[in-house]
Amino acid sequence: MSLKIIKGGTVVTAEGEARADVLIQGETIAAVGPDLDANGADVIDATGAYVMPGGIDPHTHMELPFMGTVASEDFFSGTTAAAVGGTTSVIDFVIPGPQQDVMEAYRSWRGWSEKAATDYGFHVAITWWDESVRKAMHTLVHEEGVNSFKHFMAYKNAIMCDDETLVNSFSEARELGALCTVHAENGELVFRLQQEIYDKGITGPEGHPLSRPPEVEGEAANRAIRIAEVLGVPLYLVHTSCIDALEAVTRARLEGQRVYAEVLAQHLVIDDSVYRDPDWRKAAHHVMSPPFRAKEHQEALWRGLQAGMLQTTATDHCCFCTPQKEMGKDDFRGIPNGTGGIEDRMSVLWHHGVGTGRLTPSEFVAVTSTNCAKIFNIHPQKGSMAVGADADLVVWDAEASRTISAETHHQNVDYNIYEGMEVQGLAKVTLSRGRVVWNDGDVRTERGTGRYVKRKPFANYWAAQLRRNELAEPTPVHRG
Amino acid sequence: MSLKIIKGGTVVTAEGEARADVLIQGETIAAVGPDLDANGADVIDATGAYVMPGGIDPHTHMELPFMGTVASEDFFSGTTAAAVGGTTSVIDFVIPGPQQDVMEAYRSWRGWSEKAATDYGFHVAITWWDESVRKAMHTLVHEEGVNSFKHFMAYKNAIMCDDETLVNSFSEARELGALCTVHAENGELVFRLQQEIYDKGITGPEGHPLSRPPEVEGEAANRAIRIAEVLGVPLYLVHTSCIDALEAVTRARLEGQRVYAEVLAQHLVIDDSVYRDPDWRKAAHHVMSPPFRAKEHQEALWRGLQAGMLQTTATDHCCFCTPQKEMGKDDFRGIPNGTGGIEDRMSVLWHHGVGTGRLTPSEFVAVTSTNCAKIFNIHPQKGSMAVGADADLVVWDAEASRTISAETHHQNVDYNIYEGMEVQGLAKVTLSRGRVVWNDGDVRTERGTGRYVKRKPFANYWAAQLRRNELAEPTPVHRG
Amino acid sequence: MSLKIIKGGTVVTAEGEARADVLIQGETIAAVGPDLDANGADVIDATGAYVMPGGIDPHTHMELPFMGTVASEDFFSGTTAAAVGGTTSVIDFVIPGPQQDVMEAYRSWRGWSEKAATDYGFHVAITWWDESVRKAMHTLVHEEGVNSFKHFMAYKNAIMCDDETLVNSFSEARELGALCTVHAENGELVFRLQQEIYDKGITGPEGHPLSRPPEVEGEAANRAIRIAEVLGVPLYLVHTSCIDALEAVTRARLEGQRVYAEVLAQHLVIDDSVYRDPDWRKAAHHVMSPPFRAKEHQEALWRGLQAGMLQTTATDHCCFCTPQKEMGKDDFRGIPNGTGGIEDRMSVLWHHGVGTGRLTPSEFVAVTSTNCAKIFNIHPQKGSMAVGADADLVVWDAEASRTISAETHHQNVDYNIYEGMEVQGLAKVTLSRGRVVWNDGDVRTERGTGRYVKRKPFANYWAAQLRRNELAEPTPVHRG
Amino acid sequence: MSLKIIKGGTVVTAEGEARADVLIQGETIAAVGPDLDANGADVIDATGAYVMPGGIDPHTHMELPFMGTVASEDFFSGTTAAAVGGTTSVIDFVIPGPQQDVMEAYRSWRGWSEKAATDYGFHVAITWWDESVRKAMHTLVHEEGVNSFKHFMAYKNAIMCDDETLVNSFSEARELGALCTVHAENGELVFRLQQEIYDKGITGPEGHPLSRPPEVEGEAANRAIRIAEVLGVPLYLVHTSCIDALEAVTRARLEGQRVYAEVLAQHLVIDDSVYRDPDWRKAAHHVMSPPFRAKEHQEALWRGLQAGMLQTTATDHCCFCTPQKEMGKDDFRGIPNGTGGIEDRMSVLWHHGVGTGRLTPSEFVAVTSTNCAKIFNIHPQKGSMAVGADADLVVWDAEASRTISAETHHQNVDYNIYEGMEVQGLAKVTLSRGRVVWNDGDVRTERGTGRYVKRKPFANYWAAQLRRNELAEPTPVHRG
């Protein structure tokens, strides 16, 4: 088996920092410690650099069919761009159409994803309900290694999941030990606002954020949290973008509820002024849901991340090129929703997080990798530097810097929302299960070397949740 | 015109206290001041007592057809009991069945209410939606003096109003200047929980609160508040019973939103231990929605009242006698929901509110009368002691006390939820538009002397709300 | 006795609005109602205008000796400027030096204030403690009509009041039924920060806000509130300027504590960018404590006002001309603290409050006049339109506008912090106890016609406070 | 070197759980993994049990001279009792008297502690201020391995530290990279209340909690937090006992401030009814500061622990026997403050935390050991199961149970505050640096085998704090 050693760096994990070498045997970590014997191993020099678990992005949409087109980034190009930026795993989404057979959709996505260059998994969306959907949940958990289900509370008349379906799915997930996740926006209000705004003659991208104000996200976040609380299930909110939703999460967590929440790198650093940019193309390329928010939300999200109210960072990587965006030239409702960023997430977060003293390097690892691995139950295989873990690693140069641009990025899309941003802190070398896939400017990914990662149900936190449910069981007083 | 003078008391209004006499000419107040000339007037002695505006109860259900029976208290008996306790006006509810013609329902209630002994008005419930309902809202506001509409977020498969109807009705009310009110409980969750609990073999009244935990109220309260915020309408929550809903109200008010909230006297002083009382009859007589709550909610509600987060106090007076309650002997879901208390509200609130130092006498008047009159736009005709106002007055003896009991009360129901409670602070004399209807033990109400009170739309707070909506109007950036 | 009638206007009070005339007999209001008989009365035309209680400013410093100079505005010029803007009463401060005899200081201020043109009263500061101070508190309350005492938690080595003195004074005030008020800033931290910042070479006015960040105000506000809570006394915070202090107030009020808080008009509309203006004079003229804050604090303060967490608005009117400000040319610590604004408060608040839909006209009256009168126990003599109340009135033209400028203002100071601000909503006619003192451009005040207003202790809220204290009295379990 | 292997257990760390063996070579951990080769090693059987890092108690007072007596537990007996319960390290306190030479006090404590059976360290209290104290802080950090300083905000006229000293010490600690810790109670209020309550004839232990209500802790907690925020230093609150203090911590953490807080096991499970127990001895044995609180505080503290607002659990182990407690027989102010519990902490927290589903086993390890090690910068040497870490381990039997009693405990005190409590979850075997010190009923500690643990300054979080301070450095605008 091949032997590699990463020498001379500072190993940083969610637990702390220490000067140490890392020995890799084949696909896994064989040893971590100071001054390891490198005899016979290929040496990767990490002098002056950090060595950390590769990033995990729990929210991507490669080659997603959506709003009449298909996302431009495929599983190979997308995981390649990820690797360049220091991210070594993604969790993508299977999204069945309304009434579509869930297993059929699942198999389609598994087929598309075979070209991936790094490891990956899938959340599966519950977009409708009948007995076949219920059964599919069981099959996916017991046979396919899926342990999380997604629910869209927006997109009325398409993939929106009403309260009745939420209640059904959450109840089923409780039996399965699977984690419920939600896209939190009140679809009924969005639908009404879209129409009202369009009817007022606002047809450009500036209409998009007006139709999805923070309040509609706050409402839905709170609703999902309350339903989860009443039914006794853990919950995970994707792309928390605003104070309103963050406060709902915070309230619940302060009351001891097992609610997890994700924030996108772009929501931390970009504000909603982009939609009023006179350049339609720029505005349209920022159309995603939830939209970018006024500045005060960004500071609040950073604080949520610092305080542990938000545990994971993601990208919702979902790329559409300009011609695709132009499908909504005359009506913002027709602009495909989505932005890229999988290549930039780690650098953007390091620069604005660690570089500003908001986060320690350890906290950076926790929010870009380890917390995600724990929540979705692939720790310590992923997100750790334990002996035996997959050697998904990144050598991080905290001094190097670059200017982000669509002209130089590796993402398969003709726009970059961070265009012109200078960031300090870059992936120097990235390893995926022991293979070097990025080496200081040299892209070495290969189509199809990524592997599907099965995730088991009943992550650690379930035992506590189920114990609480058990203690809350009611007893009768009156008999008929 | 008849002339009466109330002499020697301390006049207390929402504004303050002062020693003063009150001169009444016919149905209205003619003068308020120290040492008024009583020449030719009948003298009502108020020495040592307070004189204040009569109570207004914004939430009653006289002779309501509900859950297969009809509430036992009719408009005459109910307004009589109210007068005995110092309450001189009520606002009851017109509740059309699903698909029932709204105006037809309205006319039924107007017919039933003609027997009332004191003044009254109606909120009208929106339980479904089509063009006829929309038109009825206009007719009611423009021709019938209705300025508030009620929405039940619970009671699935009956009168529950889904988000789509809420959005339609709230939008229409914005055009009309009418106040939207909501019964906040997530009906989808209640429905699920009722079934789950029943299936676990819990069939007695103890199942009732288990199927309607505070979280379902908190969720719905927040949802309604968010929808109102997004659509730009004021909102009024009926019977706020728990911390969860209070926090939603508080958050919104602290952000400057025009949200009003009501609390029932009984939720302030009775806790949920009643449902686990071995006496089925006692437990069943406490079945109402939202249910009684654990003790910590009561202290929180008092604080909400003190802090001005809750502005009004009501009873949700809806009486069912024991044989009616027994319709749910084998299944708590069949127990008609409702409790009485219109006779006791004022004394209970004085005793536990003023007697404990939580409220000043002025604050008591505000929360039992004046705030309600302002919110529902019948101030200063009601709820004030202004010259020209209706002489709906009560002479209040703060030293007198009584023990509440079904055996002595004037309510037409065979149970009293305050049974055995000793309260200090009683109505000594009550006047309805200048007529003495209660005189220290002597009931003098007459069937049919109560008058329907028309309420105009666009109460004062609407101008501010509409100005804010106007300033928030979006402008286009991009043209097609 | 002279008879005047204000005809054709809309009377607005803290209670509501109505079309009504106002009849004035001598110094007091004789009648309020529609179409009053004006026979023999001088008519003041209020067609198209509002008629409301004159403003009360609870926080002014006329001719204050401070930081080595004396405030430029005296009691005559200051009350004149107030009248022009629609304010008809002020409460100023007696501030004894450390170890100065309190009664001696009180007599000095009473002498200086005799030149006032409108009515006034005094808070008295407790700046040190011994038996003579304790006795003076009794004399002031029982003989001099003082019912409020001020405590400076900042200004170390000058008038700062440490915790021991706070505890002594608050305890004494509890016996007297007098209201404790505090200037909330942690003087120990301010002192340290001033030195640190100066030592870093920051000597200009930009050093002032750096030495008094919001946190030092939040700390002190919370400390004073907690001390008041533990000792069982109501509390009043002057010039709440930031989120940190507002949150302390809000927390306490939501828990039912009787805490009142004031906000200055200028803190609602001016932000801290003024201190970094390259014009030293401009920056220096904004030096006051607490300083102007970052923008987010202003929106929060407006919300606090809307939600009732802040009850009064004031100016802390304390004028220093440019040569006085220049005493601190080389060291920001030497710039006399203070800004003007008594003439502009009402218009600024109307324009930014009512004009934006944040406040209704009734709420405007409450926060500029009535609430203050109630808290300091001069209601309904002041701040109301009750029959018998002092005819301190203003005819308010909501359509008229003006541009604020030092060149045209009536304040005795060479700078105006609102310079160039256009405001809509002006006092057209102002009456002080029935005399017209401002008539649409014509200043008619006279030196010495203002009267000292005695304020009684034990305002209404004290009964509730004392009842709570009584119920909280502990009882012994173990005997020695 | 001796070789031991713990076989067959489930290793649980702050990071997660897994079936694994643990190999110990001499004093440190040599390997962790499934099915390790046990050749030649002494086998410790952990079948069916958890294996975890030994507990660390960051707050003990062995043989403390206090209130005229000396705590009964010495360093040997105390660390022995700790070991029995699964705790393998403590951090005790050096508390110089006012004006006492700090280094002299330090040397006294180092002398006393030489008898310890397990490892230990010291926080040093700053009880007064002059240049010698400042210098001692440097010496302690640079030469003695002390990285934390304690500040008592209570105990007026004894060891209380006023704001001036707090500001001096916090500023100095910022230079040193040492962590400031505070005992948060407003000493001025406590002093006043003690006198008032005693003067009312309340002389028994029930007077103790009355003189230290939650508000005095909340006030001081907030004050310390604000001072730390303004000065730019991390902060650690010891023994957070109430909602009031927890809310101050929570507010700060949600704003991104680096505030850490500790909770005592006893505050989580015992309420203030103990003080009103008719048995004086029982009441007196619960006299500690802060005192036990009303029940609602306990649920809030659990939630704070679950939400990560509280990071560590401790005991404030400070034992006084009945004759010592009787020093305050006639005056509660004379009862020595303190309770025991070091032996019971781990079991009490497991039973009430893990057994109720509030905490997962991993979270238990975090709050009993790992978080403390990180905060006080002795991780991964302590609080981890990393290869190379000290073999301070405990084999935990989650099924075994015992009834706590003074008759059977190993603490050197004649009372146990948990008397009669049955707890499930016990230390079966405890190892201190590889030596078995407790083996299922067999106590094997030896006097003097414990070692003083030096702690380095500038724990990981300091880099982030200092970076933030740097970015907040002001720049001048105006030049003199």
C-alpha cells in the first residue's frame, strides 16, 4: 500500500492545534504525531502550513434539473472545483418531482453522480406523500445508506411540502432515526408576494428579494422547529440566511431542543444591494433562495456561527450560466435560482472568519467539516484526523492569497459571486482518500474516483432524543 | 331626561385617579368633577368606592351552536351575569359554517342577540373563501358596523382557516381597515396529536391538553403575526394562554409591529392540574381551547399584562352544562370546548391583579375596558368617562369580598371554574347607558334593552400602519 | 377672567383624536367639545390643525455650571425657545457639588430659575452621602415639591455616585415615595478608557465616543435596574441612547418591574459619524454624554418608543457656544458636554415619528407630554386636556414645514445639531397657562411669568410597588 | 514501563463513541482502537462499560482558611474522594488575604497541596491591588504555570474586589494571556441585605438566600462581562446558579463574546426549599454562595448546559462539619459558606443528565472534563484520550447504581447534600496517570502521588481575541 507523510505542519482539528506530522497508508490515516518516521513514504511538505480535515459541503446541487433547465456543474466538474478549494466531500440532493417514484429519482441521481471525483452522499427530498413514499423512506435508510430527508416549505405548485406531509414525514423519520431537514420559506406568502410585485410592474431581479423577505423564512423556520419539537425529532435547517430564522433556531436551542442549522458562505459576506445593481446580469446571477439580505443579517449570522447556534457552512452550489439566467429576462420568477461557490467556500470563510478573529482555526474546522460529519453520522470516517479515518486532508496555507474571479476559477459557470474579492488562506494540497487531487496549482482529479458514502441512521444524538420522548409519554387518568 | 349623580367616589380611568362625582343625563355622562351639583338628580352613593368605566369583554360565545350542541348561556342570561360582575358590553362572534353564506350567519346571530340586556357587537369569522365571502366582508364593514374578522387556525375539517384563506382575508381586511383576529393553534398538529393520544388509550379529559401543547399555540401565533407583518396589517390574538405565544407577540411588538393580544382571566389563575383531577366532571368542565397551562405560564402572562404586551382581558365565555360535557364521556375529542366566567372576570382580575400589586387601579381599567374600546374603535363612546360617553359605569367596592360558587352565580351553567375562590373587590352598582342594572344584590336587567354597537373601520392605528406600508412600497430598477 | 377659544381643530390627547373646540378661562381649560359656544371669547383659529397638550421636557440644564464654564442658555431664553417649538414645561436639575450642602444648591437653582417664561420644576442630584443629604431629601420632598432624585453613575472624581451611595439614596427614596433617576454610564470604565485613548494620541472629539461605548451605558443601566429591583423602588433612566441600555430596560419591564426610560430626540436621528467629521467645530458641538451612536441604535430606539419600553422624550438641553467647546481643543476630555435642541424636539419627533408611520398623533402626545406628567406626578394638571387642567396648549400645523438652522433658531447658542434638517409639523400657536407665548412667528414670552410646579410624592404606581414589597416580606423559620 | 489495557468497553470522548480498547504505557495512553493486542499487559475489563477521560473539577477549596475556620477536607482526602467518583484532576484556589503578599499565599497553598493523590493546579485570587500584585501576576504566569486569576465581587470588607481593581487586573491579564474568572455577586447589595434581614429578626439559615437573591448575581455577572468586553479579554464565570446570570452569559455569547461559564452539580438538582427545612443542621449545611435557587432556575441551568452556554461543571467543594457550621448558630452571617460533593458530581450529572436524555455520553465528557481542559489550556494532556495524553481515565458502569449517603461517602465531612439520592451510573475503575486509584470498591490512592500541573498562558482562543482587539484599534481624525 502506498505510504505518504505530511511533514512539518500544524495539525488543526475541531479539538485543537498541535505541531505534528500525518502518516497516510493507502486511503486512510495511519498516524498523527510529532516527528513521525517518514521512511519510504512520499513526503508532502507542510512547513509553515496547517494540516486539517478536508471540507465537507452538506448542500450542493450538481446537474440539477430545475425551473426548466439543468444546473451547469456536473458531479465531476463540481467535485473537482471543490477539491481545488479544499473541500473533499459533498452531500447532494435527490429531488423527486411531485408524484414521481422516489426510488426511481434516487437511482437517476446515483447514476449521474458516478462521475464524481471525490466522495459524496445524498439527502432525499420528500415532495409528496403516499404509501409508496413512506416505503421508500424505509428502503433508503435500511438499504441505501441515506439518513436524511429534505422538505421544501416553498415552491408552491411544484415541490412544496405542506404541513400535513411534513407531519407525516417527520413522524416516519422518527421511527427510522433519520434526520429531517427543511428549506424554510413560507411558500404561500412567497407565491402571493411574487404575484403582487410582478403586478406592480417590478419584473427585474430586484423583485426576487422583495418576494422572499426575511419574515417568510423566519416564519417557516419557526414552524418547522415547532413541528419537530412536538413530534420529538431532531431537525436541521438548510441555508439560514437571516436574523428572523436565526432567532427561531436560537430560541429552540436555548430551550434544549436538538435543532441544527447551516449557513451559506455567501450569506455571510454578500448583501442584498446586488439586486439593485444596474447590471441585470449581475443582479440575475445573485438570484437564489433565500436571497441575499440587508447587511445587519450578515453580522448576526457570524455571531450565530461564533455562538454555536449555526453549526455547519455550505454553498447550495447550483450553477446556471448567463443564457440560463436569461430565461427570466422579462419576469424575475423565471430566473433559475442558484449561485456557485463550492471552490471558494473554505477561503472565504477563513479570510472573513479566522482572519478577523471571529473564529479560531479549530472552530473553522468544526464549521467547515467536523460538525457536518457528526450531524450526518459519518464521523470519524470523515471530518476527523483519527487513525483509521479516510485521508481526506488539506494542507492550508494561511499566508497565501488570491483574487477570486470567474476567469480563473475551476467551476463550470460563467460568473462568480465573489468576483474581485481578495482572500488570504488557500488550499495548497488536497487529498481525497489518500490521493493528491490538487497540488498547488495542479489539478489532478479523475472522473469516477469518488465513492458514495453510506450513512447510518440513529446518529449519537438520537439516543438522547428518544430518551426524552420516552420520559414524556403520557399516562391516562380517566378510564372510559 | 333622567338625571343621576354618583357621589363621593374616586373616579379611576385608564389615565389616573381622582376624587370626583359623575353626573349622568339620560344615557350619557354629563360631567365629571369634584363636588358636582346634584340638584334634582338621583344620588348613587359611592363613598369609599371607585367609580370606573364598565368592563368590556371582547370575547364571548352566547348560545353558540358548537360540536353538536348549543352553549347554555343566551344573550339575556349572559349579559345579565356580566352586569352583575361589572361588565357592561361584550363582543360576540358570528361563526359561519364551512360554505355557509356569511350574511345569512350574520343575520342569525343578530336575531339571537336581540334579547341582550346590555350593549354588544360582533366579530365575524372567516371560515372559508370565495367571492361571496369577500363581498360579505365589504357589506359587513360598510353597512353593518363590523370592523373585525376572526380566523380559526385550529379545528381541522371544521372551521379551520388555512394559510391561503388567511392571506386572502388579511389582504382584504387591509383594504377595509378592519382588524384581523386569530385563534392561534396549529390545527394540523392538534389533529395528529388527538389521534395519537386517543390511540394510546388516553380517552379522558387529560388527553385534551396533551393534544394542544403550548408549542402548537406558539407556532400558530408566530405564523399569523408573520403573515400580518408581511401583508402590512394590524393583528389581534385572542386568548393568549402560554409563554410560547406571548413570546411571539412580544418579539413582534418590540420590533414595532402593531400586534394586540388578549388574555383570559382564567388562564391567569388556573393551571393544568385540573385535567388530572380524579373527578371526570371537574376535568371535563375545564376543557377549552387553548387549554389551561402549567403554572409557569400564568406568571408569564401576568408579566405580559404588566408590560403592556397583552392589552385586553376576556373570558371566551362559552358555557356547557354537565350533560353536554358528557357527550365526550368516552372520547375527550367529543367534549364541547368552553368555560364560563363572564360574571367573575372583573373580581378575579382585581383580586389577583390589583390586590397583589401587579396592576394599579388605572391599569385595571385599561385592561378590562379602555384598551379594548380603543382597539375595536368604540372609544370614547365605551371604555371612557368622557363627557358625552355612554354611561356604562360601575361603582367598585375594593373592600367587599365574596366566595365564587355555581350555587350563587347568575350564569346559566351548572359549574364554575373558580368554585371556592374568595375574591376581594366587587361591583356594587352597575349602570348600562345610565340605567342601573345591578344594585348591590339586586339584579335589574331587562331583556332586549341592550343595543347593537356599530364599530367604524380604520381605528387610529391604521393611519400609522398605512403610512408605513406606503413608505415600504418598492420601486423598479430593471425594465424589461 | 379672560376667555379664549381654540376653534376648528382636531383635539389629540394620549387617549385619542376628535374634532373639538377648547375653551380656556384664565389659566385653565374650561371645556372641550364639538362646536362650543365662543361667545365673548378671543378666538384662536385651529382649522386644519391639531390641538394638543404642550410638550414637557423632563431633562434640561439651563445656565448649568459645568466643566469650568456655564451653559449659555438661561431659564428665560431657554423656556422661550421651548415655547417656540411647542414645549410648555421643563424639569431641570439641581446638581450640588461633592460635599456641597444640598439645600444651598437647591436655593441657588430656584433663584436662577425665577426668570423662566413657562412653568418648570427640578430634579435634585444626589452626588454624595451623609446625614445632611438624607435630611435634605426629606425637606425637598415634604416642603419643596421635589419628587425625583438624580444619580450620576459617571464622572469619576466629580459628581459620580458609587454603589454605596446609590443604595443609600434608593433606600431613602423608598420611604419618601420619590422617583430615583440615573445617568447610566460606568464611570470607572469611562475614566480608564479616556486615559487609554488619550495616551494613544487620540486627542480630538473622535476620542469622546470611543471612551464611552454603548457597553458602559448598558452595564450601568442594568446595574441601576437590578439595585432598584432588589430594594423595591421604581426607577427612571435618563437619556437611553443605545441597544445595550434599551435591552436592560426591556428585560426588566417584561418581568413586570416598574422601570421608566427616556430617550433624547437627537439620539433618535443623529449617528456617531459626526465625531469623525473633519470639521473640529462640528464634531465638538456633538460632544455630549452619552454620545451619539452607530445607526443601528437609532432604529432600535424608535422601536423601543413604539413598543412602550421608552416612555418619554427629552433633550438634555445644555448649550455651550463654540468658544466654550474650544476649552477642549487639545484634549477631548476638556470639551464641555452638551447639545441644545429644546426648540426642535417636537418637530423632529413629529416629522420622523408621525410622518413615517412609527407613531400615531396620540402616541406622539403621550411620549412628548402625557407620560412624563404621569411619571413625575403632575398629571392631569400638565400633559392633559382635562377640564381644570393648566391651559398649556399647542396648536400644531402638521402640514407646515421649516428648515432648522442656528441662524434662525431662538436658542442662545451658536450651533444647531439639526442644521439643515427639513421638518414637517410645527407649533403654530403655543399657550402657557392660557397666555399666548408664541403665535405663528411672533414670540410673546415674558421674563418671570413661569411658575415653579410642585410635584407630590407617591405617584400612582407607588401603591402597586409598595404592595409588592409588602407581599415579599420574609418570615423567619429558625429561631436563635 | 508498566503496560495496561482496558478491554471491551465503549470509548466515549467529547467527539463521539466507539467500541475500542485502550492501551496504557506507564503514565500515558499508548493506543486506542478496536481489538488491540494485550500481550503482556494487565487487563482491566470494561465489558459493557464506557471508558472515558477522568473528570476535571475546576473549582475546589481543599483545607481553605475561611470565615474563622478551615475547610475540613484536605488535599489528600479530597482528591481521594474525587477519584472514587471518577474525577482525576482539580483546580483549587490560592486566596491571599487583603494586603497579603500574593506569592507568599501561593507558596502556602503549594505546600498544603503536596499531599494530593491526583493531579491539580491553582487559580490565584486578586483581592487587592498594588504594584506587587501586578508583578506577582507576571511571576505566576511566567514561572509558576498559573494561567487564571479569580475575582470575588462579593464579601465586602474582606476579599471583595471593586471595579477599579477589576479593571486593573483584567487589563494586566490581557497582557499575560491569562483567563480572568469571577465570583459574581454584588457585594454592596449583599452587605445591605444581610443587615436588613438580620435587623428584621431573621437570624437562621433562611436569611442566607434572602440576602443573596438571583438579581445580585445577575447584576455582577453582567458587570463583569461588560468590563471584559470593553477591555477585550475572555472571561470565565464560576458557579453560575440562576437565570439572571445565565441570561447575561447567553446575551454575551450570542454576540460573539468569549465568555465561559461554569455550573455546579448541586445547583442543577437542589432547590432553595432546603433553607426552610425545620432542621437547622440541614439548612445550615446548604449555606453556600451563591445559594440554592427556586426550581425554575434548575431547569434553566440544564438548558444552558445543553445549549452550550455553560461549558463546565464543578463542585466548589468546600467542606465544613456541623460544629463549624454552628459558628453561625445565632446569626446566619457567621455560618461558614460551603458544601461538599466532589465524590458525587460525576454520578449526579450522569444520572440527571444522560439518564434523562438531556445529554449524550459525549456531551457528558465535554462538560465534566474536556471543555475545562481546553479552557484552562491543559488539553490534550488532560480531558482527552489522545495518544500521548495522561492516562487519567475512568471505566464507567452506566447500569450500576448506589444511594448517596454521608455514612458511606469518602469525603471528610459529616454531611452530604445529596443524602438519600439514588443515582445510576458509577465509576467502576479510576486511573490517575496510569495508576489504578479506585477499583470497584477498593480505594488505592496514595498521599503525594498527585502532581502540580503547569498551565500555559494564551490558550487557543486568545489569538482570536487579540486579533479582534487589533482590528478595533481606533485611529485619530483630528490633530491638536
